[in-house]
Amino acid sequence: MGQASGRRWTALLRILWVALAALLFGSAARAETSTLDQIKQRGTLRWGADREGGAPYVFPDPATPDRSIGFEVDLAAALARELGVKAEMAQNAWDALIPALERGDFDLALNGIEVTPVRQQRVLFSRPYYVYAEQLVVRSDEQRINGMADLKGKKVGTLSGAVAQAMLEQIGGVEVKTYAGQGEPYQDLALRRIDAVLMDVPIAAYYAKPNAKLRYVGEAVGEGLYAIALRKNDLALQQAVDGALERLLRSGELKRIYEKWDLWDARQDKLLAALPAATAATGPASAPATAPAVSKAGTATLEQSRAAPLISFMPTLLRGAGVTLLISTTSMVLAIVLGLVLALMRAYGSRPLRGLATGYIEVYRGTPLLIQLFILYYGLPNLGLTLTSLVAAWLGLGMNYAAYEAEIYRAGLSAVPRGQLEAALSLGMTRAQGLRRIVLPQAFRIALPGITNDFIALFKDSSLVSIIALVELTKAYNMLASSTLRFFELGIVVAVMYFAMSYPLSLLARRLERSLQGGRR
Amino acid sequence: MIEIHQLGKSFAGQRLFQSIDLEVARGEAVALIGPSGSGKSTLLRCINGLETFDSGHIVVDGVTLQPGDGSAQREAVRKIRRQVGMVFQQFNLFPHLTVLDNITLAPQRVLGVPRAVAAEQARQLLERVHLSHRIDRYPEQLSGGEQQRVAIARALAMKPQAMLFDEPTSALDPERVGEVLRVIAELVDDGMTTVIATHEMDFAAEVATRVAVLDAGNIVEVGPPDHIFRNPTQERTRAFLKRVLRRHAPSAAELVDPNALPADSASSSLPPAVQ
């Protein structure tokens, strides 16, 4: 499972900080009073999850969006009751659940976290609470795809950082499109932007099953386990949680919860089978995280990537950097041209043109870029206009920044004395000639520092387009870091790459400023 | 060449011009004098369409400009600007262009003169304003007087039939005034039709064929300099001249001597209470 966070850029900062904190202070420092004792004293079990991750795990109640519902909400409540306390959810970006757990933001992370060897190195896993598998979904009228083997050469959507992504990459020759949210891949599938979607059964059951335009292909594949993640040294808590899960399984309460969410299937019998024969307490040594049927394809890839030298990530990161560069430069060209048109409309246009330009600028400055991107990419198809993600990113960033450019130009234009245009006019030049030859060159020189500034800001804002299924540098980082948990070193590499792209830009702009200035010295 | 008939203009509810009549014949040099705010600049700016007016009309070289700013007026203004050059108080040279480009831009863009021809013409004009050695400089590298002489050359490059000077020396250091006035005097001597708004009474007396006195938006008196400066018929003319001049009749010798330029005499002639 992944997360639909539209807040990756803040998540990124947080991840870096958390990684740094974890590195500096380590997680062993907090072993004074055990987490279990703290929970009992506090009377609450704080469990971390991302409610933006989506249904049916933890998601906003459609009736009262402030409330979270989902099978994991029910599970957490039952678990807390077994421990004699109340459950309290802590919202956290899914990508950063483990770093936040280590930092001590909550007692445990319970949010469709797949048991993988990489994660086992970082955290303690409880007994598994769900056996998931990956379900392949295609459009109802799809003829070509009848199984996993048919995916070569096709565009397949999945969640960023999920085991399914690794499985798809393992096949080879599959064009994997990764998403941050769970609903979006199915939407893109219905819109024919992609050919198939491979995601966890619970997600498919919630988003794809009811959609008449989509259908399942074959049986779910690549079984794996969801388990609760605990801090490495919380052995007592692990024992308590395992005991509670065992009781919930034996009593049939867990089955009732899953049935409520239409999630119970034959695979879940394995949870019962894995229970110890005796009722003796489950020791940490018998932690069932090593239980059967973890997706072999996925774990093999993850294990490799965890041990891999940094250089092996470079192709992915460089490709991401290429996309970042492409999007920012093309968007900036659009922003500069459109911004100029808007500024001229506003400064010299007729009243309706002036109003139009002012309206555009106010609306674009007054609404979040993220919403604009969502509307362009996911909203316009409702009106029959389906843009590719690259075009949507170009338009989204370009049109947004045009509003800011327009204001910078306007400041530049109004800084040019009136007498300049009057002199041009009195020499017989037309207004257009006067603007182009006399006013604009001077305005541009005044506006240049602001334009440079905006370009660098746009350059970094380009990471937002990852929400519309583009793998630019930040997204590439996110994918790699969340699957390998190497947030820190990869973060430094990516930061250096961003800097290596933006700094020459500053230098170039400074030289341009100097040469424009130098012409007058 | 330039005829102004019953020109009326209001701005923000204020009556700027009641009804102004003024004719400037070809080859004539008319000086507009009068207190600050009397409308000298505005009148000039009306002639080449930088300002609109409300009533009356202006005829320049056969082109009639009516009140308002419709498309007919824009067309008339376009034609008038081709015939009439203007020089501003603040020079308004283009700071991002060299002296050469300041002069050649309009001939190239407006008249379609080839660059080489425009550049050759610019060289001749710079010689005429005694600035050949400044051709590759940028405006801010020049003194105010030099900038104003470049501005004159720039206007002349369009081969105008008439020139409007809007207080061309008011923004200059006193020691720079003479060089600019000398260039203007040479132009007038060559027969250029000229209207100049100025505070330089000596210059007006020396160079103008006629002097028009503006006060509060009206022309109170028009006549040859001798008549205006020695025997003004209007009380308001006398009052104005009394304020700006120590003596009435300046001599030609004083014009050549920079120390006698009115920028000094005007201030020293102010009553002590004002100084």
C-alpha cells in the first residue's frame, strides 16, 4: 500500500529531518521506560497511519470527513481494547511512517506495511494481521492482457514504493507508472492512459471491483503479509501485540472485521494456521514476520537495492533529473511569454482585457498549484479533455508561474519613466514599437532578478508534478528511498543534484544581469 | 505651419486652457514664456498629441487634429509626429541604447532607412551638435548638456518640419545651459520652425521671432521680443517680467557670456523675502 499524500514536498523535508535525527540519536536512547508501560500509564495506544493513504485501510468517513474509518481503524480499536487502553490515531505521511516511528511520534505503525527484509532490518514486526496479494486489473474491453505474462511492453500503474512496483519491475519490459494515491491508477486505467493496474487486493476490492469499466484478470498473485511495525527495542510491546492479535484471531473477531470490509478470503486461513499449537505466549524469537509466502520477486529486488552502491541508483535519479529539467525549462518559457502578455494586457490593455488579466493573476495566485494540477490532470477528463501528464505538468506549472511573472513585469514596466514611451511616440514610433524597443528592454533589466528567483522556485516546485504520475527527481527519490529506507544518503545525493542544476542557473542569470548593466557602464 | 485655434482643455475639473489661439509660420521661432504652471508644456504636448484637448483644433502642416482620442485623432497625431520633433526637459534618452542607436532607432524603425544610411546621418547630426566623439557612449556617461544635444540630434534624425522644445535647459547645470541654447539658436538660424517653452528670457529675446506670454492658461500677449520685453501692453506681462528680470532689455552680449545667463539673474532678481 502507498499513500495519496499531496504533501510530498513537506514529507520530504520531514523525512530528511527524521533520518538525520535517527542517525544522530539512534533509537536505543529511549529504552528507559518501555513503550508498553508508557501506553498503560497514558491509557492510549498511539498508532501511526496515513488517512490519505485511502480506503479501505484508514480513510476519512465520507459522512463526517473528520472521522477516520477503515479496517485498520477497527483493528486498532480491538487491539487497544485487548491491551486495556484506548486507540488514538496519529496522522503521518505513509512514506515516512517508519522514520516517524523511530523518532517516537507514536507507539506503532499500523497501515498496510508489507513485511520485507529491508524493513525487518529497521523495525520489529508483529505477527502478520493480513495476507495480501496483488490483483491485476484491466479495462472490461481489454483483449490483449490475460495474465502477468502479457504485461511486457504495456503501461502498468501501481503505487509508489509498494511491493507490486518491485514485482512489475522484476518482470522486465513493463512500463511502470507509479502513483502516490490509490484511486488515481484506476482512474487513469479507465481513461486509457495506462493498460493495467497491479495493486493489493484490498485496494482493488474497494476501488476497482465496483467499477463496471474495469475487471479483474486471473487470481491475485504474489502473496505477502501486512504486519504492525514496532521500534526495534520494544520487545515487550511486540509480545503484548502478538498476544492480542492471537486472541482476536482465535475469537473470530478479526475475521468479523475483515468480513465487514469484504476482505476475508481463503488466504486469511494462513493467519490461523500460523498460530502456535499451544497457547503459550509467543516469544520474540518466534516472531512470525518470517512467515511464509512473502513475495519472492519483490523481496529479492528490495534486498538487492538495499545493499546496492549509491551509483546503481544514478540512472533512475538522472532520468528523474532530466524530467525535472525538461518540465521546469519548458514551463518557464511558457510562464515568461504568458506572463508578458498578461502584464501588457494589465498595463496597456483596454478595460475588459485589463480585467481579464487581473482576474487570471488573482485566481492563479490565490489557489494552490497542487489543486490546479489536479484539476488539469484529473478534472479536465470529465469535460472530455485528457491531457498527458507531461502536457498537464507543463501547462500547470507554466500557467501558474505566468501569474507571478506578470506581476514582476508589471513592477518592471512601472519602473520605466513615462517619458521613455513619450519620447518614442514623439519620434513617430507606434505604441507597440515603443513598448517593444524602448520600454520592455528596460523593464526586463529591472525584472531580471525577480525572474531568476522565480525560475529557481519553479524548478523546485516542479516536484509537485509527481502527483500527476510523472517521475521527476523528487519522485524518483521518494520511490527509491521508501523502498530501500536509505532516506539520508539518497536525500543528500538528490539535494546535490538539485543544487547542481539550480546553481549554474543563478550564475547564468547573474552574468546576464551584469552584461545588461555593463552595457551602460 | 502650426495653427492653434480656440484650444480649450480641462483636467480633473480644472480649466487648463480657456481658448488659446496661436499661429507659427514656417521658419518662425516662437518662445512661450510665463510662470510655472501657466500651461507652456501642456500646450506643446497638445501639438504633437502627447496630451488631448477638449475643444478647438490644431493644424500642423495641413493635418488637422480634433479634440478627443478617437482613431481619426490617432491617425492625425501619427502624421503630425512625423513632421514635428520634440525635445524634453528631462532629455528622455533611451538609457539602454548607445548615442548612435538612440539617434538611428526611429529612422530605421519608422522610416525604414537602412542602418548604414541612418548611421551616416547620425554622424553628421552629431557633428552638428558638436558631439562626434560621444557616438559610442551610453546616455548616463554624458553630462546633462551633452544628453540634451543628443536628444536634439535624435529628433532631427527624423527630418522634422518643426521642432518643439519643452524647457530644454531647465534640468541643466547653469554652466551647461549655453551649449544647448547655442545649438538651438543655430537651428533657428538655419530656418527650422521652432516653438520653445523656456525660462531663458535672454535667449527668447535674442533668438525668437515672436514671444507669447502665457498666464493661467491664456495667452495674454504675443509680439516681437522687443515689444514684449520693452513695451509690454498687458499688466500681467509686466508683473511676470518684473519677477524674472532685473532689467527689461537684455543685450546680445549677455547671451554669449554664461555668467549673465538668466538662470542666475532670475533667482537673484527674486525679492529677499522669497529667497
